[in-house]
Amino acid sequence: MAQSNTVMLSTVTKFRRSGSVLCQWKGKSGQPVTVSTRENHAHVLQQVLYSPRQSLQQMALKLNVSDMSVRRLFKDIGGFPYQIQVGQRSTESDMQARMVYCGTFLAMVYEDPDVLRNVFSDKSHIHLDAYINRQTTHFLGFEWPNVIVQKPLHSTRVTIWCTVSAHGILGPYFIEDEEGNALTVTQACYRDMVIRPFLQDLRRFCHARGLHMDRQWYQQDHFSTAIFGAYCICEKP
């Protein structure tokens, strides 16, 4: 195989310098450098005791060493990262109720496939203060802590509404003022911020997919009858 000009020139230069074309590299000389020193172990221990909620990446930046080295040092001193689990409380009857619901819904689809034409809706409060973000509940230490994660009574949040059907998703629709502040759901804001834009989007949605709008069934959820009132899928905006 013909060698490139660069390789040939490098070979000639090596021969002129050393009198041989063999590889002259013998590896690095001297003692290999390591970060596993008593001083670095002490620095890692001090960081863990001083700020147990920081991540190992943040610690690596503070100590000016690589992320892998910090993990190795942290493991050497017997530490381990753990995470406070945040989850929704469930009862023993919840799983049974969900299984019953899934079985009932599958039976409905089997008996009447048109049930998939239903447009199911739901609303949700999205909290904006990150108190449910699991990434904020990491701890570094040497034993399981007795820690209570506190949250405010009324956190900053935004209310959104969305629909889903067998043909796709419509939404989300935000129930908020012009400045982005969440509003209390009333008939007026429900009509102006949810129903009217939803009907406009639904018409375009059905037209793009060749669906008949008058054959779509809308199932309202999570709003009381006082708010929902007489609004239905056939209302003209």
C-alpha cells in the first residue's frame, strides 16, 4: 500500500534524526500523577460536610479537578450520593381502582369503537417554584439523613387545560392574565381562554384530518357545573 507524502516525510525525518525508522516513543517517564492524595480527600470531605446539597459536578468545579476524579475521591472516603424521593401518596385501593378502570375502558372500546372519538379534557396546576423538582433534593453524605423537604402553603403556579383523543392532542390552553399570572377559573375566563380557542383549533384539527366535527364527542372534566354551565361542543364562539 502506498504511503502518503506526510508519512514518508515523517519517516525520513525520523531516520535522519535517530538513524532508525522504528518507533522511539517509550511512554511517559516518572511517577504517574494522581489526585488520590490525603489533601484532596480532606478537601472533598470538607465540601461534603459544609454543603451536602451540592452536586458532584459543582464540587469538581470548586476543587478544580475532573468530575470522575471527584467521584473517585468521594467513594474513597466512604461517601455516596442519595436522593430524597418525592412521590404522590397512594392507598392500597388505588391500584385496584386503576385496574378496574383500565378493564372497563378496554371493554368499552371493544364493544363500541366510536368511544375513541371522545375528546377527553383535563386541567392541571403547574407549580413554578420547583419544589417538586427531584434534582433539588440530592444530598451527599455518609448515612441516610432525617430530612424534611418543606414547601410553601400556596406556591406560584399556572393553570393549563388540554384535550387528548385518538387522533391527537389539542392544547395546552393557559388560564392566565396578560402578565402571565394565574387566574381563578370563572365562566368568563373559561369561555374566553378555553372553549373559544379550543373550538377554533378543533375545526382546523378536524379539517386537516378529514374528520367530521359533529361526530366528535367532548368530555369535560375537573370543572364544576357552576363554571362549565351550558357550554358544550356545539357552542358557536
